[in-house]
Amino acid sequence: MQCARVYLMGLERQTGALADWVRQLLARHHCNRVVCALANKLARIAWSIAAHHDEFKAGPGAMNA
């Protein structure tokens, strides 16, 4: 949760698909709900990396919500 909050604090400097996804969520939902969604997404990415002993591949479809 803390990592997601820090990401939101620096969102104006962020670019890319994840930042665009977060901005779209912020336009529709309260910031606390967006923090939870972002924390969930980051946790799923971390779990996938650990479970598959792989590296993160940020391809075109990698950030689909």
C-alpha cells in the first residue's frame, strides 16, 4: 500500500501505460480506491515474477487492467 501511495505522489513525473491506467482510475474513483487497485496490481506483478522465476516484460498488453 505504501509503495502505491508513493507512486501516486510522483504521478505527475510518471509516464507509460501504468501511469495512464492510474490517471484513468483517478478520474473515476477516490484516491484511496486507486491506491488499493494499484497495490493489488503491483502485488500480482511481484507474485508472477517470483512464482515463474522470470523478469518483468512490459509489453503492449502487460498493463491491461
